[in-house]
Amino acid sequence: MKVRQHTLPVLQNLLKRDPPAYKEEFEAIWRQYLSELEVFKLRSAEGEAAPGRLAKDGDEKRLAELATFVSHTCKHYDFAAQRFGPQLCRLLKDRCVGLAPELRLSLVQACVLARSKGLLDPVELLELCFELIRRVRDRALRDELRTHVVNDVRRCARGGGESKGSQQALMKKFQRCLFFHCGDASREGSDKSAKVALDAVVDLYGRGVWTCAPTVNCVGRACVDDRSKLACTAIHFFLGIEQSPVLDELDSDDEDARDAGKASDAIKKGRRDVDVHKHSKKTRKRERDTKKQLKRVKKLARDATDRTRGDSKPVFPAIALLDDPHKLCERLLARLRAQKDKFEIRVAMMDLISRVACAHKLALLPFYSYVQRYLTAHQKDAPKLLAVFAQACHDLVPPDELVAAARKIADAFVSERNAPEAMALGINALREVAGRCPALLDEPEMLGFVRDLAAHAKHRDRSVVVAARGWINVVREHYPALLHKKDRGRAHAASTREPAKYGAATAATAVEGEELLRAYERGDLPEDFDDAVRECDGVGEGVKDDDGAGWVDVDDDDGGAEEDGAEVVEDEDDEEEEAGEDDDEEEAGEDDEDDGEEDEEGGWEEASDDDDDGEDGDEGWQDASDDGEAAAPAAKKVRFDAPETAAEAAAAAAPPPGHRIFSDDDFARIRLLKARAAELRAAGGRAGASGQGFLQSNDILPDAVKRKTSVEERKAQNVLDREQYQLKTHAGGKTNTEKRRTKNYLMVQKKKARTNGLKKRTRGAPKEQLKRDKRKRRRL
């Protein structure tokens, strides 16, 4: 039977539609591919094939075309699917160096396509990719292989039809391979493979595929690698991964899933035509697009449902997952002292050490003395280095280690010989140090130091005044007695507050975030908390008391045995509770008799505030009787002074901090409100003002410097925009019309009046235009 003749792209399209009908054509092309492959092997064995001959040699070009065609279509035929992948891998492994770059790239792309169709083992192909990266110096090939590694791991992580156990085993093999190549430094060309492996690991973390502790520790080991490119990549991973949302892709998926959830709810309710063909005509093409969109909506809604069920693992900050942060900082500090790297790399290393010390509360005493040498006003990147030093300070650092550094900053920056911007920068840095380590203010020599800095509040420059007031506010908060009486303020004038001693632990007297919950229940939260308030409203109702109020009073009948802030636990038996209630009723009866006697004298009296307040069911009312008997059926209801608003009523009914029993719903609301407060602190640029979070150089820069920088940047951007839109291909001079536009108005005033009058007289006539003006139109 005669084989039909088709070009390879046309035959590929026809074969995918009906594989059995074109089996003979594929067999013919398969035989051609095998013969071309054997010929190429023979030529390469004899040394006739040389790199760079693909454009001239038709045989190699034909081999590349046949390999691409077979990789697309061989999955439909078992006799070719079993042989194609292993043959191509052996060819690349044996002759990768002698292949022409174009042919080598085409064969690698054919292998990647065969892997996507399930014709190659993923781990085997991954090893081949790193071997090609290590042996071949080809940038285009490295980029192609790096993209394949990341995409293949992502595809396997999504679980393409595999069981959960096999998927986890495959992920472990991938991690073992990539982690090995990240730390491999023994073989020739391992620098390139290590860089590609590290880039792949960083990319997979950023995409939310590998966010586990082994991945972070692999990057941490690369921070102290002798190869500077690897070390820079790993260091900037830790410095940059926390500044922006790590999982941008997952965040966008969550937004799509939320929109998909709304659409799926509408679909479930029977409104399948929601926002479909509302303002357009229904056609076949639009109907097909609608079906595709509904299918995607259902899939996103399913993924969102799975995510809310708890199938996804929580993502922790990268620095928090380090196994041995102290050892990492010591190795980085040893490399800093060796002075082998550039200044920019050393600054990045110091920033990483500072962040790790801030996150893990490390006491790296040699680091503070090392950074002191860079704390001068003329030092390059002085704001960055000051922020690095302040960021490394926390309450577990011995304060006597920071006194010398604080003196160094004050002498180098806060001096009249420096510019006001430098003085404000130094004061801001000292404010951050004192806010993060309040025990520093308790040192013996800090009295005069604090007052000298506070005296700059009357400086002639506005930036210095603002910085000095910030310093005064920090000292007021922690140790107001160090300030002069005029600087303490009314709220702190009689305060005896002192910072806690070094190493002292402070016991909590209330649940952290309780004040946010109180403000939420009163409705006093600002508008920035609107999203969090809506989420809190969606939390299920908590446990209420009998009166329907959200607060529960706790009695201290045991003589004050329970302290404020302690969790109240009811361990009494039922008999003891009944006996206690009987005693309360007897005491209440006696109190009501006394109240009745006082009522006979006349006037309104406040109701007794005993333990049986909540048994009446009407909050703010008390039963009173004329004969002095307690809880008589015919008693009159006497109302005490009620609060004017609901917020005042809730505040009056609320127990003091530490006396409230919180439900699970209350704790859920507290978590939501605290998360929103943390976001607002981070967005406000003052993460370090409260002694928490990482610090940027922009956080301690004076406002005048920020404004000046913004103005300079805006001017530079205007110049760039002007050059971008300016016509650079302008040939010849300006036309007379263009020149008249730039002339002084007084020079052309009479001519314009004459021209305007002429236009009025000849209205409707065609406008005359000179030939020269026709040729040279306006070009600007």
C-alpha cells in the first residue's frame, strides 16, 4: 500500500486526531529516524561531525526534525514509546559535548516532551539535566534545563494521578538530588550545576512547593559556601523572602478561589446564567467559552474547599525554620572577619546575621563589637549599617555590651559638627536600640546620656527636633525618671516605672490582645480593622451567660485566693456548689432587708451588687419590697442609674482584665485582630518602634531626607520621561508654524489678530497651506 505524503507538522496534527489510521506513515518515519540516528552515531564516532554545522549539514537538521516529531506522537504506539526515551538519553549522555548547540537543544526539548507524556523516569531525566549542565558550557541550554526542573517538580507536587505515598517518595528523591548538587564542590563544572540547583530550590520555595525545614537549611548551608555566587544567592534569599509576600502565586490563587467560590455558590443555587450573556448575544463560541469558565470555576472552588479543610501545610518564615541559627551566624561572622568579599556582600552578611539574631533572640557578643567599626557618619551606607546594629538588639542582649556602641553612635552622629540629617539619623538609631533593649536605660552612666539627647528637642532644625521627641517618648515609656520633670509629661510625671532587669521574666496579668477584643465588642476599632471585623463577625457565637451578656463575673469568695490574670477553673463538686448558692441566698436576704429599711427613709438607692444579680434575667433592675422580705412576688422594680449608651453599658458590665473566661470563639477573634494589627504596624513602616520585627534603613531616616529623596527621584523620572517621548530622528530645522508657537506673544500679537480676522471673513473657504508646510508637518 502506498504511503500518503504529508509534511511533518500536517502529519503530526492528523496523527493526533486518529492514530490508528496513520500507523503506516508513523512506521515509515520511525524507520527514517532510526536510520538517521545510526548514521549520526557512525559519523560522530569517526570524528567527522563537528559543532556548529547544523545550518550546513542537512542530516543533523533532519535528525532534529524527526526527533521532535517522534516525541510528539510516539506515545500512541508502544513499539516506539518504549525505545525512544532511553535511546535519546543515552545519546545525550555519551555525545553531549560534540553535538552542535542547536541539535543538542532540540534533543533536550524532545526529552522534556517525552517526560511530560510519561515516557521517561523523572529522576533519571533530572540526573541527566545536571550532568549536561556540568559538562556543557551553554547558557541557553542551562536556562532550558532550569525551567524544566522547576516545572517538573511542580507538576509532580500537584500529584498527576499518583498516589500520595508515591508522590511523597518522588519528592524525597527530587530533594535528595537537588540538595546534593547544591553542596557538590568536588567535581569539575560543579559551580554551574550548584547554581542551577540553588536557583531551582529558591524558586520552588517562592512558589510554595517546598516550604519545609530541609529546604530552608539547604539554602542556609549555601550562605557560607566558598563560591561567592552561591553565597550571594542564598543570602539574598533570606533577606528578600520576608519583605514581600512569599507565595505570590498562592495569594493570586486564593483570590481566584474566593471569586470562584462566590460563582460556585450561585451555580449551586440554580442561577447558572449568572453574569453570562447579560449584555451580549449568545453564540456558539461564547457558549463554549462559558462552559470552559464554569469548569475552571468549579475546579478553583474544589481547590479552595480542600485548602480550608486543612490539607495544606502552614507556611512559616524562612529564618524561623533554621535548625542551628547560632552556628550559621558564627560561620558568617568568621567569614566577615576574613575580609574576602566585597563591601556590598559584607553588608548583606551583616544584615542576615542581624535578622537571625532578631528572630531567634541570639546573644552574638562579638558581632556588636565588630559592627562598631562601621558606625561613623562618613561611612558608606551608614543608614543601613545603623539599622543592622539596631535590628540585632533585643532584651536578651547584656546591656553593658551596648553601652559602648551607644556612646560611639552619639559621638559620631549626634554632634554639632555634623549635618542635621546625620544628627537625626543617630538619634533615631539610638531610639530603636533603647526600644528593643530597655535594660540599657538602667545602666549607671545613662542619666546624663538620656538628658543630653533629650535636650536636642529645642534644636533649630526640624528633623533633629522630631528625632529627639521620639527619643523622649521611648524613655517616657520605659524609664521616665531619667528625664527632667518638664520632659516627662503629665501622664508620666508621677510614674515610678523602671525597665526590667536583664534576664528578668515578666508574668502576664491578662491575655495578650484582650484590649483589641474589648474594642471590637464596643465598636471602637478604627476603619483599618473593617476586614478583620467582618471576619470576626463570621466567627460562631461563644458561650453566653444566662442573661445573654458576653461577660462572666468571677467571684473571689475564697478570700482572694485567685489572682488577677490566672485562669479560673471550677473544681468544686455539685454539693459544694449547692451549699454555696444557699449561703448566697441567705446573705442576699439579709442585704435586701437592710435595703428595705433604707428605702423607708426615702430616696432612690442603688441595688445591691451581690452574687445573685444575674438570676433576675433583667440586667440593670433589682427587686425591692416595702416589708423588707427578699424577692417578694409583689415587689416593685427599682432602676438604678443606667448608662446612656450601649458601649458604656458593656464597659460597666465588663470585668477587669484577667477576670474573663474566654471561649474558643473569643480566642479566634483575638487571633484575627492581632494579625490585622501586625499588618498595620508593618505597613506603617515602624516595625521596629515597638521592639519587634525586622528593621529597614528607611525606618530610621529623617523625614527631610525622605522628602528630598522623593523629590530627586521625581525629577530624575521626569527627565527620563522627557527623553523617552522626545523624537530622536528629527532631521532638519523647525517649520515656521513651529517657530511661531515658541515666540513671545507680544511679537506675534498683531499678526494673530489679523489672521483671526481673516479667518472670520473667509469662514467656510478651504484653508490654504504652503507646499513647504505640507512636506514638513509637526514632528514634536
